[in-house]
Amino acid sequence: MELELNKINTFYGLSHILFDVSLNVEKGEVVVLLGRNGAGKTTTMISIMGINPPKSGSVNYRGKDITGVASYKVARLGVGFVPEDRRIFPDLTVHANLDVGRRVSKDRPTKWTLDRIYQLFPLLEKFAQRRGGTLSGGEQQMLTIARTLMGDPDFLLLDEPSEGLAPIIVKSLGDFINVIKKEGMTVLLSEQNSKFALKHADRAYIVDNGAIKYQGSISELEQNEEVKKRYLAV
């Protein structure tokens, strides 16, 4: 088991946001966390990363309890986080943004090099000397993903990656997910865009009002019209 959440409860101040959320992700899977805006998807992600740790329950990565572990330590364990708000460095060039994310390890060779990133995202090579803040929203999303990959993760958390993007960029994002899936990378994806997510995921969880309301395979969910209508407005 790569990732396992056991009945986590997360708060913002006194506000109880996640209620006994449990989920698991096997090695090499792409699992999607679906739900409407404000359902608890992003809170789940930042609970995993230790940015806002749960007050109860546990987060386990590869059998190790990482509940409340500092986010930079979680990243060093091999978990890459692509946040919804992107958080690029707007005054740095694309090349410099990627260089900031670079992980140098004596223990193992780095899978993700600049050449490989530029092969996967050719637009970033074209704009290598542009400042990050001058890129479009879709280009910034590519840069955020690429910078995270430069940290050489084994497990990727993608928080609402398709939000607000043009259809052609969403297609490129789907192609990227297919590539890393073929290479055996494990992904937990949070999305409102169920059509996009169901095309690329193996299994799905639905979160609503901070609680898991459904879990199952993609084929099972696609056949469950009642669940889709109730929670996904499909």
C-alpha cells in the first residue's frame, strides 16, 4: 500500500472540515477524489502533506505514519504536491523555477531531468527564459507540475489540475497522466471535472461535506447514475 488514510479529522481553527475520511492508494494506481467545490478535496491533500495535519486519525505512506510530519519531510519521502493555486515564482524565469525544484540525491539517479521535462512539456522549453508570471494559466499549470517532477517524486498529489484550463491544455494534462501512469508513478488526483478524471483514473472516491460518500472502480461509478446525479451533478 502506497498511501492509506485512516479516519482522519481535520479542522480549520474550530471548524471541523473532514469527518473520518479513509482512503487508500495502491502502487501504480491513479485514484481520483471527486466532489463539488468546498467538499473537502483540497483539505484532504494538505492533510496528507502535513500543511494542515489532521487532529485525529492517521496518514500512512508506504507503511510509515506521516501524520503531522512537516511538508518538506513528506516531500523528501517521495511525495510530490501540485497545489491548486500553483504557487510558481512569478519573477523567476521558467528555467529558474524548474531549477528551484531540482532534487539532487546521492542515493539514486534522478529520473526527471530538464531535457526530459522539456520533452514532455515542449512549451516550457520554448518559454524557458520568460518570467513565470507572464505565462498563461495553463502554462503556469504545466510549470507547476514540471517543477514538482524535478523533485523526483514517486507519488504525485494533483489538486484540481484542470480547473480553469482551456480544453487543449486539459487534453495535454490527460496525456501527461497517461505517460506517468505507464511508468508506474502513483497518483492521487482531486477533481471537479468528473469527465476528465474518470477517463484517466483507475478508482474513485467521492467526498461531500467533508465525508467519503462513495468508493469504487471507474466502471462501477460510470454505471451508477444515482450517485453521479446526487454528488457530481452529472
